[in-house]
Amino acid sequence: MAHPLELLYEVVLDRKTQKQEGSYTCYLFDKGLDKILKKVGEECAETIIAAKNGDNAETVMEISDLLYHLMVMMAQQGIALDDVLEELEKRGQKIGNLKVMRDTDKNT
């Protein structure tokens, strides 16, 4: 069974090529990159505010909105979900490769 993010991305890709009346995703594609980026920015800000307010339920909803809009942006730009997942996998292999923290003398 496919991961929910993969299923969502497939729907987004389908909406990019198969226009459907009343589809919000199709609306975003029709409006273009500037509208999509505006929504990504709005959802990012809303996620930050929800987290700052300590409202986990609201934060989860805002993260979900942000992930959706990021996927629309990815599809618009021709970025495959697999490319992002591969990058995350590479980064996951670096776990334990910590940077050395330096002490700074704040008096100088």
C-alpha cells in the first residue's frame, strides 16, 4: 500500500493534467506559480503561529496544509516526490555526523 504522501502527490499530478471542475488544486495550477508560492508562504506562516501558540491539533492541520501546497509547488516545478524522499534518505544516513560546537568567548 502506498504512503499517504505518495497518494496525495499522485492526486496532485493527476489534477495538473486532468482538469476537474471545482478542484482547488486545478485552480492553483491555473493561477500559476506566483499564487502557489503565495499559498506556500501563507501556510508556512500559519504553521509557525500555530506552533508558537502551542496548539498541537492546529499545528498538525497547518502542517498538512503546508505539505499539500508544497506538493502542488513541486508538481508545478516538475520536482518528483521520489527526488525529495531520496534526499531525505541521504540526510538520514548522516545521523550521528554531528558538527562540533565551539565555545565562544563573549567577552572578547
